[in-house]
Amino acid sequence: MPPSPSDMPTVEELDDSYPDLGRREVAILAKGENWAVVYNPSGAAAHWHRDFSEKEGFTLLGRAKRTLRRKLHLVGRLERSVSGLSLLAFDPETAEALQSVNASKVYYALCRNSGEAFFDQGRFAITRPLRDKKPFGKKHGDGMKESHTDVEVLFGGKDPNGCLIRAEPKTGRYHQIRRHLRNISLPILGDGYCKRKTREYYESFGIQLPRRVLLHLYSIRVPATGKTPELYVTCPLPPKFQRFIRDSFPSWAAKAEAALPELFAAPKVRLPPMAASQVLERQRQHARPPSSPWLRFKDWLRRRFPSRRKEAASLARHW
């Protein structure tokens, strides 16, 4: 079973790619006229949930809205315990255009077992059909959906068992990569499959597993659409992820780093900050008092009850 939202560690505990960012900011890796690609840290939920009321503003979309200062549409999403890239659109038409084309995504996963049985296979496909996520309030049903993931076991070894895998999903089923790799006895570290035994195994080697799924979305390639140009953005592993590989798997970590320098590079520099004039203008806009008594009352409610945004807004509408 995955951890409940309240038990999930915070971004600061799990991910150190951009430690200089504020707790309500997000790193922008690429940006166009009507789109942006941001870094999605492990521990950041995509959307607000009632269990996150005490951490409002810590969601990925909340961070992105505060950074870009505009309404956004999330094109696809990552599970909260996974890190990588997220694509955002600035308007519904761009979001629809980006969703209408087949984006190519490359993930890297750190899995249990040495992977030696797959070294000679090169790149191969896993095509086992999967049931998609159960709709809310409905039964699962018996329908199996076509699923396809291209996989390549890159490096691995024993004592302790572990391997680095490159995965490229061609379909988008619920937890597709995790389930497909589990089906060939290569469960991703951090997955709920045999979680207690996995932790005990690595602790016998003096290794403490991080409280996240060791899966990372490295690159996104999107063909040109009528609203956007061709997009290709990459993002290296978080520094904590890199250190875990180096410290836990010395038998093959150096080979992996030499063969994949882009994966083990330092985090990309985020886009340059706004000019001083833009910062001052933004501060003036936010310092400007509301223009009517009703807006002033609503603003007072939000400041008076910061952790009860929904109740405050409802009370303002009532009055």
C-alpha cells in the first residue's frame, strides 16, 4: 500500500535539486509563449487534496502558479513520490494541443535484483495488458488494456542486488512502469511490493532506503503542434538519488556515471530571475489594497484563517 498523504515526507526531506528555491517556488527549466516545463520534485503532490490543508501551496501546481503568476494547466502528472519533469500549458487550447500528440518520455529506475539475466537482451518490450486505475465509485471491471513499455537494463550487480534501468512507456496506464518491471521480477526500489523484506535485505548491507520511489522522468520530447514548437527537455537525477547509487552500488556506479554523464550531472540552472523593475512592479501589485469593502473583507478572512481557505471563501460568498 502506498503511504497516505499525511505520512509522505516533504519535498525538503526527499529532494535537494534546488535547495535555494523557496518552499512555494518551482524551478522553470524551459519556457515558451504559452507553455513551460518545470522540475517536479519528489514529495510534491500534483494537485491540492483535503489531506494537504496544512501544507497549502506545497503542491506542484500551487508552486508553479506562484512562480509564473498565471493560471496553468498540467499536461500529464507524476506520482507524488516520483521526480522528474512536468509540462504546463498557459491556456486550455495549448493544453489540448499538447495532449493530442504522442509525447516520448524516458524514465530511469533503480530496481532490486542484479538484472544480469537481461544484460544480453539489449532493448526489449514488455507488452503485458494491464487494468487501468479504477474510476472513483465504480468497480474495476474485467477489461484489460493494451500496454507497452520499452525497457533496457543498463548496469547492475550483486551484494547488494541492484540495477539501473531505462524505460520508455508507449502507453499511459496507471503505474505502468512499476507494474511492468514488477512482472519481470525487477521491482523498483520504493515500490510497495515486498516492501518490508526489501528494506530488511538492504539494511543487512548497511543501506537505508530513501522514502520515495526511485523512479525519475529524465526527458520529454513533444512533436510540434499548431500551438507549440517541438519540445525536448532533459533533467538529471536529483543529487540525493545520485549519491544513493554511488554509495550503495560501488561495483557498477562508476561505470554508469561514465557512460551516462548527462544523467549524473548537476541540476540544470533554472531560468534567470525577473529584472529588478519587474520585481518592484509585482511587489506594488501585491501591496495594493483591495478595491472594495467585500474584497477587503475576503482578504481579511484569508489572512485570518490561512489553513481554511475553502471555508473562508465560502463564508465570504455567504456574506
